[in-house]
Amino acid sequence: MATNWNPDEIKKVLVINGSPNRERSNTLVVTKAFLAGLNEDEKLDIEIVNASDLNVRPCLGCLSCWGRTAGECVIRNDDILPLKEKILHADIIIASYPLYFFSMPGVMKVITDRLLSMMATYEGQKAPENGQSFHGFRYYNEKQRFIVISTCAYTEAKAAYQSLILQHDAICGKNNYTPILVPQMKTLNDLHNENKITRYLNKFTLAGKTFRQQGYLSSEELENLSKPPFTEGAYKIFLNNFWESERNKGK
Ligand SMILES: Cc1cc2nc3c(=O)[nH]c(=O)nc-3n(C[C@H](O)[C@H](O)[C@H](O)COP(=O)(O)O)c2cc1C
């Protein structure tokens, strides 16, 4: 158990849902299964924010948040300021989003850029190596936890998420966040085999329970969460059938 972790002190969980599918997000299905375990005692205050519903302008690149207005963005009339407040006051922050082009969806990147004010100022450090954060957090709080839950279409989560992991290692530091990376999830949901879905999701609920107790998941636990629901052969057949039926709908 992490020494600074007390499950009873955890009060607030913020979920940023970065899928344009909003409530219909396949990733959110996994996130909700995880939340069910995390909040088994039903004592947590959980807020889900849909990134696509926010009014967030792209970063202006002025770097004022590191200089003239240190710690604050000059754009004050959109939804970043309230989001930043929510982030600062959450004990656990979960970014829940699909993998897009081996990275985060655009809306999440725009939000990430606008949160530069939360990072410590760059002062000429060497580029990060060995999983260090590129320059650390302005408001570092050792009790706060950051979790990324993402689903993708590929079967091999390790390969598909390589660039996203590198990016998050550089932003957060390798051991400062928990990546829960899930392949084939959309197809699993599309098949509507409720028994199989429930069985598959159960491991995420258990992981949520474990996370609440420990404040982290081991690399073995994370690897187990990345196992695909289907064999490669079955998955190819499901996908071919799916696209054929979708194309037929277009005729
Ligand atoms: C624009 C776009 C890009 C995508 N890029 C990838 C990708 O690089 N790798 C991958 O495995 N899946 C990719 N996918 C598939 C989604 O990650 C996958 O279907 C995901 O489970 C959808 O999650 P959601 O329902 O929460 O939005 C992409 C989907 C879209 C729409």
C-alpha cells in the first residue's frame, strides 16, 4: 500500500470523458465498471464532465501562464478555469477517452495544452529520459492520483499505446499515473452479449476496488486489464461482419 494513501480520505473523483460519443462512449463503459469498484461504499462524490460539451479555446501559445500571469491562463472566459478548479479539488482524476491515431482525441489535446499553467515553468532542463516528468507540476499533491482509461480497436494494447504512454510518461512521470488500456472494447459492446460483457467488465470493477484500497495498481494487474476479450481470429470475423453490415445500411 502506498504510504501516503488512506482510502477513507478519498472524497472526490473527477472523470473527464474525452470521447465525442459522450454517454455512449465505449470507454466510459469501462470507466463506469472501474468506478463501481472504486466507489463500492458509495461514499465518493463522482463528477463526469464531457469534454465535448465544454467551451475550450485552443492555447494561444503566449506562455503568459509561466511569466506575466504565472499559474494562470490569459483566456478567462471559457471553461478551462472551472475545469482547473475541479482538477485541483479532486482526489482522483480519471481521463477517459478513446485512442485516436495512437494519441488522445483532439478535444483532450486542446484541454491538455490549456493546462500548461498547471505545469512548472521550463527552465532549460534536458528532455526527459527514463520516464521522468518533463518539468513537474506547479501544484504537486502527493495524495492526488491521475488515471488514464482508454479503449482502442487494435488487439495489441502494448503496441497501440506506445506513443500515448511515452507522451504521458513525459508529462506526468512514469510512476505518477495509472494507465488502464483496453483493446477491442467497441466490438465487445456492439455484439450485445451481455454475459460476456459483464464477465469482461468484472475485472475493471475489481481493479477499482483494489485501487481504492492501495492507491495504485501493479504492472501485473495493468497487464491483465489490457488482455483483449476476443482471439485474433474471432475478432477479425466480427469486424468483417460488422463493416459489411454497416456498408449494407448505406446502400
Ligand atoms: C478518428 C479515430 C481514430 C482512431 N484511431 C485509432 C488508433 O489509432 N488505434 C486504435 O486501436 N483505434 C483507433 N480508433 C478506434 C477507437 O479508439 C475505438 O473504437 C474506441 O474504443 C472508441 O471509444 P469511444 O466509444 O469511447 O469513443 C480510432 C477511432 C477514430 C474515430
